[in-house]
Amino acid sequence: MNWSNWSGSVRSNPTEVIYPSSEGEIVELVKRASEAEKQIRVIGSGHSFSRVVEANQILVSLDRMQGIIDVDVDGKTATVWAGTKLKELGEGLFELGLAQENMGDINVQSVAGALSTGTHGTGKRLGILSTQILEATFVNGLGEIKTVDQNTNERLFCALGVNVGSMGIITRIKLRLEKAYKLKEITKKETLDDCLNHIGEYSDNNRNFEFFWFPHTDTVQTKTLNITQDAFKRHGLGKKIGDVLIEHWFFLLLSNMVKWFPSFSKRVAKISAWGIANGKFVDWSHKIYATKRSVRFYEMEYNVPLEHAKEVLLEIRSMIIEEDIKVHFPVECRFVKEDNFLISPAYERSGVYIAIHQFKGMPYDSFFRKAEEIFSKYDGRPHWGKINYKKAEDFKALYPMWSEFKAIRRQQDPKKIFLNEYLYSLVNDAGTD
């Protein structure tokens, strides 16, 4: 079987594809793989861009383990199967009068995949999605079913929260939730300099704040989200049709034009920036957070300390101009609170996640490597699900608890059955993992 991730940046040829429907089946699979010395990788929806998703032996999908298992409406918690997709989770929770505290800007990922790679939304006082975990159950490399939380086994919990599937197969997760709430979304067109000059004010004064800068222009689109009791102001049918026609078909046409004629990139970026309109919408949170991404691309994203956000963005702007980078996709900036997961990019550090993109099929390697040099200059930590070029020694320097994570990982998976070639190269430095 040939398998590819959403962007086409990673391709694999697994010898087996397994769809377990119970924890018992997963236990048997793990024991069989251990005896045969075969590696297992679990895929969610294939939306990771990095090599963590490579699977050339046993590929496992949890698509048959979806749905809400148990819910405590008064206590605002729910236990869900790990394969549940975020879109279906949001809809299911809403029917129960509940919602997630925060979400990312797409909702097609599986719950376990999103949590394991450190997926995040935006909000200076809000953590990555894994900070919503109260309890998690997983099958480790010994075929043991383990349930952990911060109270019973804090260090294991802190390693599992972001572990890129290297410790076992997560099967169910208990989440901390909120009562269903409405959000008011306000989008505005501004200049990059004005946005950067008010970056502290915007991130401090709004529950959720992010912005998109369009390369080769001075234009940004800012987006703020705040809880509201205002009347609904939803996207009408005309707006939805327009979004499909403009944000998908027209943008896809322009993107292909840039792929065929790279010198058009600046013009297309300016057309995109020109088309930004101010807007205001009010709807339930799970309908506001997510944005459909139908035009495919490659992505690199780094968490940098909050105080360096302006410097990093200005250096990226200068690099794109000086190197004449042919790019028309926007640069996205989001804000996230620190956490205590051992290899989370937000480990003990609030920061700004800055993401750069390139249209699928266009060269990205040189652009991304030059951007990574800038991110690294300011102690940037790469998103685990996005393209990066870091090696084992780099992660050791970036994460104070890297050695502890490796030790905990080794205890849970001593035969290394959950490590693909890429992950093995990271945790097996100096002859140990």
C-alpha cells in the first residue's frame, strides 16, 4: 500500500494497515509486533507535515475507535475515543451543551493525533490542546494498558501529553471542557507595522488573537475572538458560496499560476492582500474556530519567545525580500500560554507560533531552511507536526527535560516498536534513547 499525508510531503509503504476496534485488539497487535520486532506507527488524519508520520512497517488507524464514551455535563468533562475527529467531537459536545476551551484553525484531525503533536489554537492565556487533558489511557510497548493523570503519575502524564506517538497507542482521553459558548469574530485589514506596534495590546485585550501577514506586501489580516452574548451573525449562503469560489477555486488558480510562473508570486500576494475585507461574525465556538483548508501546502511552524515576535517577523520579511523568495501564502502568527509537557514547544515558555507556508508542488526547502535559521537565532522550537530540519543534538539543547523524556519513553517502549527511522534518529543519540 502507498500512503501519503495531506500535503504529499511524506510518503510511506507500510507492509500492513490495521484498523483495531478495541483496546484488546491493540494489546494483541502490540504483542505480535514486539515478538516480530516490527515497528508500529499510528496515523490520525494525515495532517502532519513532518516525518513523524512515516510508517513503513505496520500502519495503524483508529478510525474504528471514535465517539464520546462518557460525559459528565455538570462536571464539564467527557471521555472520548482517541480516533474521534475534532469536527465530530465539537458537534457531539455541543449537543450536550459543552465545548472545548480552545481549538486550532482546522478540525479534521483525530483527537489523539492533535494532542500528541502539540496542536494549538491561539490565545495568550490559553495553552495547547493537550492542556485540556485530565486523563489518558494508552497501550505501551509491553502491551500494558495504562491510565494516567497528573495526580497519579505526573511525570508519565507530562511525557505522554506531547509524545508524537513514541510511547504507545493512546486509546481514550478524558477532557476538561466548558459550557457551550458563543464567540464574536472580528477581522480587520491593517499594516504590518501597525499590527506589530500593537501586538501586546491586541494579545492582552482579546481572548483569542492571531494575524496573517501577506509576503511582498505591508498588509496583515488581524482576527480577534471574544466570548459574547450578542445575537448570532452567521456567514450567509452568499458568503459561503463566495468563500468556496474565491478562497478555493480562484486562489487555487492563482497558486497554480505561481507554480507555473514563479515571478507572479508578488502579484498574487498583492491580489490576496487587496481582497482582505473587514468582517464581524457571531456563532457557537466550534463553528467559529475552524477554517476549511482546501488548497494544499507545505508548512513550517516555530514557537519563539513572546518578546522576540517582532524581531523574528521583521527578519523573515527582510529575508523574503533579499532572497527574492517566490511565496504568496500568508505567514500566520498565534499566541500560546506555557505548559509543563516535557517536549511541548511551549514547555515553561509562553510564546508566539509563527508559521510559514508554500504551495504544494513549489520548492520550499531553501525558503524553510533560511527561515529556520532565523527561528533558531531566537531559541525557536519547531512544531512536531510541521517540517523542520532539527537533529537530536538540537532537541537536547532546546528542551531542558529531553533526557527525562527519553528515559520515560524507553520505560514504556523498551523494544522501540513505536519509533520510525526519523524518531529513532532523534532519541537514540549517543547510543541510548
